[in-house]
Amino acid sequence: MSVYKKIAKIGSKLFSEHKLFKYGFNYSPMYKRSTAKIIEVSPNLLHIRIKLPISYKNRNYVSSIFGGSMFSAVDPIPMVQLMNLIGDDYVVWDKSAQIFFKRPAKENLYADFDYSEKELKDIKNQVSEKKEIEIVKTTQLTNKNRSVIYCEVKKTIYVADKKFYKQKRKNK
């Protein structure tokens, strides 16, 4: 069990799941270094919003937000969010990512991460049928009112039935 899972297990006795998710991410060293912060998590974890403020910590040579900061602000959330939404009967891994820079970011950026109940049901049904699948989640980093897109990240996420995955690994 990872350190983060152990902390989450202990923390779940003290805090609601969505608050634990928000503050757990914001205080974890791996996410803190991205310079982003989770600013909103719905009680059911279906919606998460982050803010990536422009600062001296993430400005690049031309005074816009460093692309690595944009990616690291977005990178872990879709996978960890999905893991928390579908439960422990599944294996969830990031498989690949693509990042598309649209324009230099010289203002604070925001991103929203959403799953729907229907999407979760579809994922579980497909895994039940096929044992393993890949999904693609697209996230846009925008200005506060979502009118300007600065960056788009497409994450391919692998999802498998946990028993199937363990057997598959054993056979390799």
C-alpha cells in the first residue's frame, strides 16, 4: 500500500472524502511542486477544479507559464479521481499523455476535471465485458471565465478488472 493510500485511509476517519482529496493533494509534495492548487472538489468527487497561478516559481524564459508546470498541474488528477470514483476492484493506470500548447499563458490558469455517473457506469460495464479498457480524458487549461484556451492535455487511462490484471501480470 502506498504512503498516499495509508494517509487517505487514516484521514478518511477524520475528514470527508472530498476534503481529504483536496487537502491531501494540495499538501502532498508531488503536487505542491506543480505550483497548482485544487480549489474545488464536489462532495461526490465528480467535479474538481484547479488553479495554476502565474508566479516566479513557474515562469519560463519568456515570462509565460512553463509548459512543465501546466502538465504537472493536470497530470495526476484524472487517474486519481477515477480510482476514487470506481473503487478498489479496479486497476487504474496512466498510460500516455499528449499536450497541446495553444498560446503563451501570462495569467492564472484554471482546469476542470469531470466524470459523469453515466461515464462511470459505462467504464464498469466495459471492464466487466472486456476485462481491460483504455479511456481518454481531455482537460483544457483556460483563463478564469473559460473563454481562452492556453493548453489542452489528453490523458489515456488504462482500467482493468483487478483479478484479471493480477492474473495477466502473473502470466508474463
